[in-house]
Amino acid sequence: MASYKLLLLPGDGIGTEVMGEVSRLIDWVNDSGAATIETETDLVGGCAYDDHGEAISDATMKTALEADAVMLGAVGGPKWDGVAYDKRPEAGLLRLRKDLELFANLRPAICYPALADASSLKRELVDGLDIMIVRELTGGVYFGEPKEIIDLGGGQKRAVDTQVYETYEIERIARVAFDLARKRGNLVHSAEKRNVMKTGVLWNEVVTQVHKADFADVKLEHILADNCAMQLVRAPKQFDVIVTDNLFGDVLSDEAAMATGSLGMLPSASLGATDDKGMRRAMYEPVHGSAPDIAGKGAANPIATIASFAMCLRYSFDMGETADRIERPIADVLDQGLRTGDIRQAGCKTVGTREMGDAILKAL
Amino acid sequence: MASYKLLLLPGDGIGTEVMGEVSRLIDWVNDSGAATIETETDLVGGCAYDDHGEAISDATMKTALEADAVMLGAVGGPKWDGVAYDKRPEAGLLRLRKDLELFANLRPAICYPALADASSLKRELVDGLDIMIVRELTGGVYFGEPKEIIDLGGGQKRAVDTQVYETYEIERIARVAFDLARKRGNLVHSAEKRNVMKTGVLWNEVVTQVHKADFADVKLEHILADNCAMQLVRAPKQFDVIVTDNLFGDVLSDEAAMATGSLGMLPSASLGATDDKGMRRAMYEPVHGSAPDIAGKGAANPIATIASFAMCLRYSFDMGETADRIERPIADVLDQGLRTGDIRQAGCKTVGTREMGDAILKAL
Ligand SMILES: CC(C)[C@H](C(=O)O)[C@@H](O)C(=O)O
Ligand SMILES: CC(C)[C@H](C(=O)O)[C@@H](O)C(=O)O
């Protein structure tokens, strides 16, 4: 029987609560005999800082590098607003992405039919919506140097961030996007600001080359990032796959996720390159954040994290069937009218994290 | 009688058509005897490049520097996709902003009541919406150096953009935002990515200082830019004034404008500092772009540009009353059921640019 090492990093805020429901699903997988998933649980983010003064320790990084996959909850919260920049909760997440070389962040923006009315967009604009945002995750303004604040004296400071992209970074993320599009709607929108940014010019050029050389069968559209932000509000269904850089991906994927009305439902995968043995580093996490306002109340929606675990089974553990078995009940419990607070709906029953987990386990 | 010099730069695409309607309004102002507005019309953007090989000439820049205000239509279009980076249409617009030192870009996102149903957001979320986005316009990644593409050999290139902000740049735009908030809902959201960007850290710090020192009576909220993109979709009415940097301002203001359902109606003002004589450089333009797909068809909505002219009268020519007289008919013609194609609505009459201009002139 196949055996996998999975590192659980619940993180901060509602992270612990939603990850708790995943732990129960792991027990279920292990009991079912489909595979053996060995887990280790560790700290990242604000809780790691509180424990030992760093957002992630070298020891935890070592475990992450040795694991077959990582499941992350969420990091951050106002509690750590005053913490030094390089020790803030987000630094742990960014180090994981960078050191695991997880350059491809896949963020589906799907509208669950039962939730179409929960969107702030008109029902007909989001019903059936299914976008995949492919965000570059290890480059751009997140990691470019110099990145500093210089004291100029006289009360003046100068802050600098640097957005850098090299050809190979754009090439590999473009390939991921085109590959995905082939299995979906065969359409890729590449979003940048080539009219203002040199990285946008190179982005446009490289995506065009990759397309021409190897993916001419996929339809490619170039779109300015500001226009993309507009179109995601105006008519999101025009999109299939959107490929974009780290910063635009951050903003546009959040906008798209919120537009679906299903934010608390959306999983994500961050993937590295595939090595000679067919292995690929990966981290899975919900699209939503640590939601400090509802943390500790048992009110968080665990579905995004459960769906992230299903993605982990499918992409990292080659257990597509078991993933299906977990994803089906998600739609079922929604159809039964169960809702957590974030997707509260008239005529439906509002439940907590644990009750939602119970219902999904029962439906399995 | 007061006399003003106004430079008209219609630009590309629908720019010429919408500016045509403003010219008629200028005649009306001059005939009314309220003031004398002397206009000069010149080239910017793709049409300037076609004419003399630059997106804006030094001579035009000189006229702009000497004018009391500038009215701009729109620049750009696929026709100039192949043009060298420093000669592309947008370079003309960026040079105007930079050389006129127009650091404060005011972009109202208002939902005209008659158009609440035209929004892709649910009516109750946008009806009565009135946000003012204050975008920093002469700094950030738009102008920071280095900004280059380096050939690394072996088919590899490296592209670099640099986001730079100094204390004084953040301070002056924060003041504009707080000042405006005092005359409106008394609430400012400052949007940045302090969890990832050093410019975000400084932005946050300086806005906080300015607030504490001089605007403690205004409510200030800090919001991460990605969360802001979400909240603009989820519940846009929670905002009053949003102050943000050049790039986030570009994306967030477009998103907000589209959410109102009134994109073709929205004006904007770009303002410089006020000098000793109380004068302040200014440029006014519609929020929408050059819309190459409908250019030349006489179908464009002239209202955003007409409303921009009203802003020009109010802020640059101290003619608030005349501005009122122009703004009122805009609501009137909408109430009469006239619509251009972009705001087409069942039960309303779809008209072209000229007819819409006629109706507004008639209502004056
Ligand atoms: C927490 C933060 C550093 C992170 C990001 O900006 O990438 C988050 O917003 C995300 O989208 O995963
Ligand atoms: C045309 C372009 C350079 C410009 C910008 O990016 O600022 C436009 O999108 C805008 O928002 O005014």
C-alpha cells in the first residue's frame, strides 16, 4: 500500500479549526485502507513567531522539503501588526513558496450552483462560472531585490520594491496555463500591464512565443490587468484560464473568488516543477485568509480546506478516486441546505465548522 | 470677464468623438458670457505618433504647461501594438502626468440611480454608491528606475520594473484624501500590500502619521489591496474615500468604476500642487479608455467627458455654478430614457454620441 508524508501547517486564526476537519478526513482515508498518510503537524506564521521568534523555523522548512506534500491553513492577523518585517507571519508562507520552488499557484474560481445567489453579482453572470487563475508565485515584486527602506534624513525615507521576471520563469508558468486550458475550455487570457511595465512587455513576448511554438491549438488573448479587473466584474464567464504575475494574481484571484459567492469553498494548489522521478513539490491551501474576526468561534467554513485536501489526494498522491469521493459530499451537504456563516442563506440551516465536517464525513 | 486657456487633447479612438461634444459645450459657455475659454487642440497618443513619430511633442508639452487646464480624451489602441516602448501612445499620457506633476488622480465611482440596474452587481449593493478613489499618479512602478529589459544571452532576458515611494509623495496624496473625506463621508481606506512590499510598509506608516498629526477627526482604515479588490465586489458601499498607489489605483479604480454600472459616465481629475498664487495644474479625462472597437461609429457615450469638463469648470476655472448647470441635464437625459450603447437598457432609447450631446445642450 502506498504511503505518503503530509505536513500539516494549520497556521493562525481559523487555520487550526479548518485543519481539524482535514485531520478527521485523513483518519478516514487511513481507515479505508486506500493509502497510508503519515502526518506531522507544525507551526507557521504568527503562532510560530510567538513560539520561537520566526515565522517558520529551519527545522519546519526541512520537514516541508522532505514531505510529499504540505497542507496549509492560513497565516496572519492584527495581533502581529507590530512585528518586524522579516519576522511577520506572511514571511513564513513566502519562505515556503520560495524554498519549495512552488512557482505555479492554481486558484479555481468556481461558483457552486447552490451558492449562485450568494454572489454579489447577478445570478446569471456567475451561475456555472468556472475560471482557473494561474498565478506565478516565486517571482515578481514579492521577491525582487532591492527591497528596502532607506532613511534619507530630514524626516524623509525612500521605499523600494523591485519587480523582476526572467524568460524562463514566464515560460514555465505559461506552459502550466496552456496545459490546463487544453483540459478545460481551451482559452487562455494572459494579463499584464505591457503599456506601463517592462516586465509586462517581456511577459507578453514570452507567452506569445510559448503559444506559437507549442500551444497554437489553444486560443490566447492578451488583456491589460486593469481591464481584466473590470471584465471579472462585468462578465466573468468570458474567462477560462487566466495566467498572470505574482502581484496581479494576488489581486485578481481574490476579486474573482469573491465574485463567485463561494469564497469559503475555494481550494488552491501551489506546484513546483516535476522532477525525473515524476515527483513534484506541492502545497495546498484555502483561498480565504485567517479571518481573525471569527477565529476561535468554531464558525469558519472548513470546505475550502477540505477541497484543498482533495486536490492534494488527486495531484500529489495520485488518488483521484478518493478525491472524487470527498468532493461529491461537498455538493451534497450544500444541496441539503447546510451553510456556514459566510454563505448563510434564507431557508438554509447555519452550522459551525465541526457540524459541517460531521455532515461531510457522514455523507462519505 | 475671466479668461482661461484650455488645451484639448482628444487623442485616439473614441477620444475625438467625445471631445467633439465638449467643444460644443465650450461654445455654449462662451456664448453665455460666463467666461471666455480659449481653446487650442493638439495631438497626443497614437495619432501624435502617426503624425510626427512621438506620443507627444515638446511643442504640445509646452502648450500644456502654459494652459490653465488640459482636457484629454483617451489614448491607445491595437493599431500601435508594435510601436517601440518609449513611443507608444501611453507614453504621451504618462509624460503629461509626470511633467505637469499631476500627482493626485481623483476617480469618483458613482452609481447614477437611473443606471443601478445596468451594474453587474445586485441593485441593492450599488444603488446610491459614491466612492472617491484617490490614486497617486506620478510615482510608484510607473516611473521608478531601473525599468529595463536586459538580454542575458542564450535566449534569456531579464525584465525589471522598480516601485519607489518617498515620504513626501505619500504625505501629499494622503492630505488630498483626508481633505476630500472631510467634505464627504469622513472615512478613508488606505490600500497597500504592507505584508509583502516595503513601499506598502512606508505607505502605511506615512498615512498613519499624517492622520495622527492633522486629520485625527477623519476615520482611517488600513486595508490590504487584495482584500480591497474583494470588498469592492462584496460590499462597495462600505467605502467613502480610498487612497492608494499608482498601480493598485489603476486596477482598483477600474474595478470600482465597472461595478457602478456607470463606467461611460465617470469623469476624473488629475491635480498638481497649489502654488503661491492659488493656481494648480490640472488635467481632466473620462475614466473609460479609447474603445477602439466602437471608434468612428458615433456610438460612444460622451457623458464621462462632458462630466470631466464640468469638473474642469469647477476646480480649475472656479465656475461651480456653470458646472452645476451642465451636470444637472446629465441626470435629466437619463431620466428621459436616453441611453448610449454602453448603458443600453430595455424600454430606453439607444442614441449615438451626437444625439446624446444634442439632448444635453437642449436641456441646458
Ligand atoms: C498572505 C499574503 C502574503 C498572501 C499573498 O500576498 O500572496 C495572500 O494574500 C495570498 O494571496 O496567498
Ligand atoms: C493608458 C494607461 C497608461 C493608463 C494607466 O495605466 O494609468 C490607464 O489605464 C489609466 O488608468 O489612466
